[in-house]
Amino acid sequence: MPELPEVETVRRGLAPAMEGAVIARAEVNRPDLRWPFPDRMAERLSGQRVAQLRRRSKYILADLSSGETLLIHLGMSGRMTVSGDPLGQFVHDHPMPEKHDHVVLHMDNGARITFNDPRRFGAMDLMPTATAEQHKLLAVLGPEPLGNDFHEDHLIAAFKGRNTPVKSALLDQGIVAGLGNIYVCEALYRARIDPRRKAGRISATRTAALVPIIRQVLTDAIAAGGSSLRDFRQADGELGYFQHSFDVYGRENDPCRTPGCTATIRRIVQSGRSSFYCPTCQR
Ligand SMILES: [Zn+2]
């Protein structure tokens, strides 16, 4: 499932093909994904210029010249591909349509943006740009982890009195938006905090230290995604998935990478999801 860095990489890959360009024709091949598409979606998209491509948490937001914003969520298995040759940035031929190509945006610059989602947990919606933040999927979100509203005092206040494991607290999208399983595991490892520790029982100093660590984990992953975009000419035009080097995620029984530590990475299940951590380094 794509997390914030993957979605940001998709956004950065789409931006050169979409920002400033007009959606000459939108092709909508089914009535719904996770939820029904908005009424007349193809009509409302066709002919609109994309003024700006933004991201909020794991949502990509395309502000259109019509005053509406297109919200795109990749869900579990959504993939976006760019083909064509706008601005000489992409050299991928337009592929043959595939079974799960649900929405195709034909841009006036020759690019073709395809949303493919075999499991259909993704979503698209249209709302007025002026009230986009009030959309039901966005209104519930806490601050962006890379934004100014996510700071030490915010996290200390959010953790105060919370009896849930810190792992669950950091996955709570109302506390901080866009963090998922992978980057929470990585951040807790770097912060040397046991994922089972109750959020409200972590000292203010250690909680505060989590803020720059979370920012750095995400920034590192976005940088790795950026290097995947530079290899884009050789790739198949699919955006957003790239080679990661995780310290704990997916490394059960592998040696801990902290110098001098002889423990191996352990996997436990919390709230139905795997947590990976070092039982020696993380307390
Ligand atoms: Zn260790």
C-alpha cells in the first residue's frame, strides 16, 4: 500500500505532465472505484486546465480551472502511469488499454495519464477548490508531518494521557496525517522506542525527539523516490514504487543494524498489523 513518500513521488512524476496542461478528454470506464464517481465526472474534467497538483496526506489534489479540485487516492493497489512525450520528459509509448484502466486523462500536451486499480480500493472525487479541506476524507486529517503544524508541542499534547501503544497513536491519521505501517516502524527504530510502549507513558523529551525523526524518515524516502524518477526513462512509466532500504521493516530475524547490537529484528502483530523492531535497542 503506498504511503506518503510513494504518493509524493507519484505527484512529482505527474506534475510535469499535468501542471499547466489541459485535460483534453477524460475517459471514465466504470461508475465507481471504492465509492461511486461524482456525477458527470468525465464532462467536468474534460477541457479543464490543471492549475496545480498538490498533496494532502496520501491524497493527490489537482486544482482545475473550473474551480473544482480532483481528489485522487491510490488505495491499496492503485497505479498511475504516464505515457507520451510532453516536454520531452517521458518517452513511453501509449500502452494498449488494460483491463483495470479505470480512468484515462488525455492531456493536450500529448501525455496520457492512466489510473489502473485491480482491487478498486482507490477513489476519485470532485469538490469545490475553495472548500477542499472540508471534504470528508480530508477534514479528519491531522497536520502534515512535513508541515509547520506538526511540531513537538503538538505531538506531546496528542500523546498525553493516551493509553494506546505508540505504534497505534502514530498510525492515527488525526494525530499526524499520512504515516503508515512501514514508516512508523522505521521512525520508532530510529527513536529507539518500543512500539508497544503506551504513548502517554513516553517522556516529553523522547516524544519531542520523534518529530525530527519522523520528518527525516519521510524525507529520506521521498529522496529515494526522487532518484527513481530520474531513472524514469528506462522504467515502464509507472510512478511511485521504488527500491527502499528499510532498517527494520520486513527484516524479521535479520541482524539489527545498530553498531554493537547483536540482537535480531523481531516481528509482532499489533492491531492486526506487523510491527518490526529491535528488542534490545528499542525500549
Ligand atoms: Zn538493536
